Amino acid sequence: MSKKTHTCGELRAAHAGQTVTLMGWVNRRRDHGNLVFFDLRDRWGLAQVTVNPDQDTAYQTATEVRPEYVVAVTGIVQPRPEGMANPDMPTGDVEVVAQAVEILNPAKTPPIYVHMDGGEDEALRLRWRYLDLRRQRMQHNLQVRHRVYQFIRGYLDARDFIEIETPILLKSTPEGARDFVVPSRFHPGKFYALPQSPQQLKQLLMVAGFERYYQIARCFRDEAIRADRQLEFTQLDIEMSFVEQEDVIQLVEGMFTGLVGAVAPHKRLLSSPFPRLTYAEAMDRYGSDKPDLRFGLPLVNVSDIAAECGFRVFVEAVAAGGQVKGLRAPGCAGYTRKQLDELETLAKSLGARGLVWMALREDGVKSPVAKFLDDGTLTDFVLRLEAEPGDLLLLVAGEPDMVAQVLGRLRLEVGDRLGLRDPDVLAFAWVLDFPLLEWNAEEGRWDAKHHPFTSAKPEDAHLLDTDPGAVRANAYDVVCNGWEMGGGSIRIHRRADQERMFRVLGIPDDRVQAEFGHLIEAFQYGAPPHGGIAPGLDRLVAILADEDDIREVIAFPKTTTAQDLLFGAPSPITDAQLRELHIKLDLETGER
């Protein structure tokens, strides 16, 4: 039988009368006694194959095929009989009437359904990932990923960027998360580290004069796995010389806008150009530095009212330097006790001592704290939160960071319950003016909010030695629908400024030389002003593919317990391998 002439997904009415050869997997099979039907599947789609008894050899073979057999079919494309077209299939107006059917490889009964999402436990899907990847959903997701990559490469190439690969085996340097380390056989007792990002490498490429660089970079961080995190992930690394913040923003905003139109035209951009918020505004109004702007319902500070309200919990919180903030849940005044308890449980799980609610019902404001408040105070809360009859008010008191976290999460919960987070709407935004530093109370020192190579806003740089906490970073994040899509900054490019930053961070000179000496040295040889950004491609693809978890857009991801169930990784290595690496395991652990 000759090689395939068409894909399974391309046949249309215009192909009627043509003889075609298709090859793929049997998706489903139906035997009607005098006719055998099966859908043949490849990554381009499905085609229905019909086999008549008058084709003796083909018919006999067709009675033997089962789901996931690899099959070749040669036949004539014909319109389906009257009333038998399938509008749910792009190829549903035609069928292939088989003249020859060849089994290229039989298949055992798969441990998971392939022709449909079977609702299996994720562990089962990942154990049999090569079968899971045959599913239409997963084939679609990885094709979306491919189209995203191709668009990005074309977009950046048209703007004179050069794609440069950087090393995977590098040196361990503090970048915020734990490194993955690799022992060196040639240098006993020494280790490489897998890059958390190519941060220093791309800065060195700017010193090298490439000026416009990008890379679709694999990155590695030994940290807890969540819906938006994996141990190994992919980011679009971009760096440019002789630019300011606005240049980076305009480049990335244009890229994302074009990308949505090219890859996910069914989605709607809520705003273009993207709105911009300062970090302080985002935290104050939404309780998050990656706010979901598909809906309103901002957090409202009512501390001034609470301080004089007579309810002891509120009064004491404000007196201790905390705050009281509230959130309006429109139309939720009729929530049951069970629904209110669910919200309170969520609040407490995030650190709140409790959750105060006020329901604006027809017979007045109902609340467990109403007995502590006079009518005037209740009215003040209602007016401040711009509430209307039928609304539910949710209030939290305490330390500002906790209040922001709790109400920010409750805002998303309310948005979900009210159907305000439309997956077909993309609410991109920029968050600017982050703090350059954050205080590490456990260590008694300042840490870099992003990384130690981020420059200060020029107008704040004079405060670095006297009031570090007041210094804003020349940094920017692009966010979408409650996810951080990428972060970047204008970098430090002068040696003296970088050494000053290390001093503020309390990093001794000998450690600076050991861990960052190569970068400090490079800054002495004409380092240009430069800046960049690193959008996370797994998150971006997930949003465009309508997925809530980046595992669904990664071919072979790890489980939430950092395991690869298909390959059985991580796994022990042999004693011989350990000896070659000059490594001895701690016998007290019970291991070799």
C-alpha cells in the first residue's frame, strides 16, 4: 500500500470522487453486521471509514481492527448518505469507502480512554502520558504551543532580534529559589547548577554587543509545584540595550496583542493598550500584584470608620497599626449559613482570625456584629463600599499584608461564584513601581524583591543607603487574568552601582567576587544600559488554550510531588555511578 496521500482532518466535499490513502489510529469502531465503520485519527483530525462486505479482504481486516490499532486505508471519498452528515466533525460531510485496509500495528486495550477525556486520576494520565497525548485536547494544546513559538520567533526576527542559546550547566548563584545541582565527574567535589533563568548570561550578551537578544529558554527551580509552576519550565527571555522601560513595554504589548489575534482569535482583549497600575495600587485595590481585571469589585479601606465603630476586633486592629478593608459581593445577600461558613473557612485558611459579613436584605442590614454597631456606622460602611440592596459585604481586620491576601483571594472566589471570570476575555495589564527591596525579618536583612541586578528608579536611587524600603524598582510585570505572565526590569549596568546594591543586601565582598565576579568584571569593559523581560510561556499557552494548569500544555510534566511517573524519575543510581562522581551517601539516612 502506498504512503498516505492526505491527513485524516483535511477531507471535505471537494475531495469527493478522489482515491486517497490515510494512515492513523482507530479512534472508534462500529460493526453493523453488513457494514463496518471506524473513525481514523491523526493529529489533524478524524475521518470516517466505511467498509462494505463486497471488499472481501478489506472487510475481513476491518472486522479485526480495534481502538488504537495503527491502520492504513485506501479508498474513495464519497458524500455521506442523506441525513448522515456529522456537523460536529470538520470532515463530517464525507466518508472514505475502503478498497483496502492494512493493520500496520495492533494495540492492546489502552489503560485509559483515548477517544475521550475519561476523568481519570492525573497520576494515571501521567503514567500513560504517550496515550494521554493522543487525545484531541492534548494534541490541540501542543499545537497551540507550537503556533505561539512560531509567532514569537517571527515577531522578534522582524524586529532585528537574534536568537542565542545559553548554557544549561552553569554555576550556582543565589537567584531566589533552590538550584538543581549536577556533580562533576572531572572535578571531584564540585557541582554545576541548572539555570533558574539566563539572567546574568543575557546581561553579558548585552556587554558583548548583541543589543537585541531572545531565547526560548528552559529554566529549572527546585520549588513546590502548583498549577502555575513546574520544576522545569520555559520562558521567553528578551534583553535589549539602550532602552528604557517604555521600549520594553511597547515591544511586549505589541507581541501579546498580535499573538492573541493569530493563535486565539476567539478570545477578546479587554483593553488595548493594556492598563497600567502601580504595585501599591494593585495591592490596595485588588490585594494582589497580579490582579484579575476581568471584573471590578475592588477592595475598599474602611479603617477610619472601623476605628470609631465600637466593635472591639475592628478598633483594636486599627489601633495596632493594622487595617480593616471590605469587599462587595453583589446579589449575594441571600447566602445561606453554609455558603457564609465556606467563605469564612477560606478566610481563616489564609490567616484571618475571622470574617465579618453584612447582608443588605429587604428587612435591613443583617450581620453577626450588627449589635455592636449603631445605625449610622452601618450606613457608613454601606456607603463607603457603594453597596446596594441585595449585596453582601465581607470585611477583614488585621495586619495589612494578611488583609490584602485574604480579601484578594475572596475577591476571586466571589468572581468565580458570580461567573465574572470569563475565560474568553483576556485582561492584560502592567504592574509598575515595585519595591526594590523587601525586609527579611528572619535574617534581619534586605532581600531583592526581584533579583539583585534590578536598578532603582532614578529619582529614588539617593534613598538606597538611608531608606532602602522606600526605593522603587525600575521594574515591570505583565499580568493577565490573575496570572503573572512575565517580569522584567531595567538592569544595573555600572560596576559601582552593582557593588552598592550588594552592600545594601549585606553580601560580603568575598562572596560577591566568588558568585558574581564575572559580571562585575564585565561591567568595567563598556557595559551598555540595558533591560529586558521574561514572559512565562507555559502560563501564556495555558491561558490561550483555555487550561487552568500548565501541566496540560507541557508534553511530559511532573506530578505535584515532583515525580515523572512515566520514566520513574527521580530514581536511584548505581554504586558505580556514585563512585565515578566521588559521592558517598549518608548512611544515617538508611541509603547508600
